[in-house]
Amino acid sequence: MTKKYIQIADLIYKDKVGIATEKEKQELLDWLAESDFNQQIFEELSKGSGLSQSYEEYRAIHRKQVWEQIEHQIVSKTWRLSWQWLGYAASVIVLIVAGWLMFSITGRDEEQKKAKQVATITPGERKAILHLEPGKQVVLGGMDAVIVDDSLSGKIEQVNDALVYQVEDGIKEMKMNMLEIPKGGEFNVTLADGSQVWLNAGTKLTYPVAFIGKERRVELEGEGYFEVKRDDAKPFIVMLNGMEIKVLGTSFNLRSFKQDGRTTATLISGKVEVKTLSKNVVLEPNQQADLIVGEDRLEIREIDAESYRAWTKGQFVFRRERLETIMDDVARWYNVTVFYEQSSAKEILFSGIVERYANITETLKMLEKTGKVLFIVDNQKIIVRVK
Amino acid sequence: MSRNYCFTLTNGVQLDFKQVFDQYFNSLVLFSDRYLGEREESESLVQDAFLALWENRLEFPDEISVKAYLYSTVRNKALNVLKHRKIEQQYMNDILRDEDAELYYMKSVVEEETRRLIFTAIDSLPEHCRKVCLLNLEGLDNQEIADELQISLNTVKFHKKNAYKLLRDKLKDKFYLLFLI
């Protein structure tokens, strides 16, 4: 019966979050029809009363120590087994087992050391520096607050950890602001026209406080995901390293880090025009324009666009990605420096998904699982070794 | 190198024991608490249940059997503790009496498991979405959430839309994980 109960819980959850299929909804209704008691359980859960409180309780339980005990018990059991084995085994095997034991003990020491070193590395958080004008900066990410409210700039405000611009009528001067996201940071901004931009670590976005004139023009260095508010009369233009993107109203991801030497535009929905020195192309959804900047070489490919904006949804998604590019992302997000023992490591390709808000060890572990590389963590440094 | 505690179910799916532990430990403690009302005792009881799971790890046909095993093991262990306590309260007797016992068990599993799914989802959201999402699930309407968190109505709408989109996308991602690599 337990399985049935677990399945019911799954149905209720899906129903509550709004992702239940018709079939699942019917299954839930059937179960509800079975008894008043079922109905009662469902109603209490739907009301969700006390949910915040039980979430607090849930979060207050700390399992780290318990895991360490479990791990210890599992390991010592394997230990006992090896001793039983010794009874039958030849002396040669004794040596091997002894060697193995020593290895696993020193291995555990190293592990503990590693855990300590990793503890100082934390995932990125919501922070940014807003440059209002040369020499005038505001650090964002702390308490929400109104930053500027005047007739020159309109209202600039931090609302729920995001920056929001509200234009006032009659702004005539084109005043520029720059939002800088340091390493280990991320932030969102709603521009004066209502367009939203998600900005990744190590990124700069320059834009006017109000869009005056015939077009909306901004400049990006780094990575940003744009959801542009439609305005047929005023195209939205993003200037990047070696590329210019022109849109009316769409969503797309742009990536142009100097160290990559390439600029990539990925279209999620709508239509965009991509202009480089020598070419002019139009992208359809799920297409990507990839430019090698120095050579002005442009390639258009078909991709799954959603995975290129996964970082805005708390994930790293890598698809046959070079290790160096992956580690550049990791370095920006966790604010660490990466060194390679062999430069051949940079070219190894990886695929996978990792949670962005997770501890860095999770990410490194996933990459290590492939058996191709090993990471040595030393304070804010990560050393990559080919296995 | 960190140790790997993966094991394979008979249907071929691989599970990571540490991950199962992370996903279930907190909820199982709350679940056990419904019987024992004693946090520390619950924690050590759930720890035992995980050790039992590890011993039997090669016996499970599929993932749901693992989940069911955890809940039923915790319940059985909790009932055992109650029997030893020999408290003659009516409440305890209710829990122990067969017919009601099953209903109490069903209610507890359904509630804890539903909450576990919700909390896991909420944990995966960016900080600022969490509060809005939680209050919304608690049944507050947009205006009430805005008042509670002292933010504008539009901000509430934005985060709410965002939160549900993220949750749905997360679910989709689970499927495309399968054809990656």
C-alpha cells in the first residue's frame, strides 16, 4: 500500500504545482471518491495551512553528521568483510589488502582535508555594482531600496533583489548607466521599456535610463539572457564584441566573454537579426549564431536553445563542451582561479547538468565521474590534472 | 577521491545512496516524529532505516520500492519503540490499533511525501522566488503576499510566474537528462 500512498502524494504535488496531466487528474479524482478520509487529507494539503512552518522545521533538520555516521558504519562493514576473506586467502592477498587499507585510510585523510578547503568556496549570490555616472557607484544585493528618484533619471529601485527602472515623462537627456556583475554574482534588471535582462557573473551591461529616439540600444560584455518587451516602432539593439543583435520583441541568450574570443547568440523565441562585420543573418528559434571574433567566422547551428539559458534557472548545462569553457564558468560563478597541469585537459569534452546553487564539490564530482580528470582544491584555487 | 555509493536496481536504473539520503532524510525524520514526538530518537531511527536500506540495496526492483521501503521501515521501527514505551494513552492506542493504524499511516505518508516534493522543489528555486512561492502554496492571494512581504503586487506576480515556470522546466529537464551524455 505504501507505494500507492507515495503515488497519491506525487499526484497531489503535480496538481498543486499545475503540472498534472488529464490522466493524472482523473487518477486523483478516483482516489478522492474512494473515501471521505481521502478527501479530508487532500483538502488539508490543498489549503496548505502551516506549510511555511513545516518548511522551517524541515530546513532545521541537519543531516550532515548523520551521513558521516552512516558512511562510517558502511565503511567499517566493508572492513570486516575483508578480514573474513583473509581467512581463506594466501599471504599475497594479505599484502594487497593491507595496501588497500592503507590507501583507503590515507584517502580518507585527504578527503577530510579536501572538505575543509572546499568549505571556503561558496556559489555565487545576488550582487552587482551599479555605475550611475563616472565615479558614482552603488553596491546592490543588500536591502531593497530606492536608489535614485529624480526628473533626470526617473525612478531607479532595487525591488526583491532585482534592479528596476521606471521612466518619468519628459526625460530628454540620454543618461547612461552601467550594471557590473562581479565574479561570484548574478543579478536581474528591468529596463525602462520593461525588458528584462538576467546577467551572469563577470558581466557588464550598459544602457540608457530612458530609451529616447528611434531605437533601444544597449551594450553587453559577458553573458545575459534577454526578454525584450515588444515595440515595433523601436527596435532593441544589443552591441557585443564583433556582433550586433537587432530585435523587436523576443527572448534570447547572448554570451561574449573576452577570454572566449567568441560571441554567441542563441534564440529562444521570436526572431532576431544578427550582424557581423561581413554578414547579416536572421535567426529562428532554436538557432544559434556563433562568431569567432578575430576571424569574423560566423557559424549558424540548430541547438536546443533552452539549455543555453539554464543558468538563469539555477543550473549549469554542458553539452559536449570544452573543459576550459566549463571551468571558466565555474571560476566566474564560484569566484575561484583554475590552473591546468596539462593544457591538453582544456580540450576534453563533457556533457551534464549540475545545480548552480550547490556546493562546488558537486560540480567537480560530476566532472570527475567521467574518469578523465581529477581536481585538487586548494583554498580559492582549483588545479586540473589529467587522469 | 570521494567515495561513490551508487547501486543498481534490478530494472537497471542506478541510484546514488547519498542522494537518496539527502532527498529523504529530513522528511522521514518529520514522518517518524508523527509517531514518536521525539526529534532525537527519530533521527537515530531514520539513520537505522538507511543502514537497513544499504544492506538490502541489491533487492529492489525500482525506485518507488526504495521509497516505500523507507517509509514502511521507519514506521515499523517507530511502532516498535512505542510498544516498548508501554504508554497507556488513548492516543498511542489509536495509532497501534490495526484499522486506524493504516489510516494514520496513509495520512502521514501522503502528507510528508507531498510536502517533501514541494520543499525539494522550493529548495531548488532562487532565494527571492521561494518566499512568494511558499506563501502562494499556503493559500495566500497576491495582495496578501504583497502585504506580507511588503513588496508590490507586480513583483509578486512576476516571481510567481517565474517560480511556476522554473518548477515546470525543472520537471522537463529531468527527462532530457536521460539523453544527455
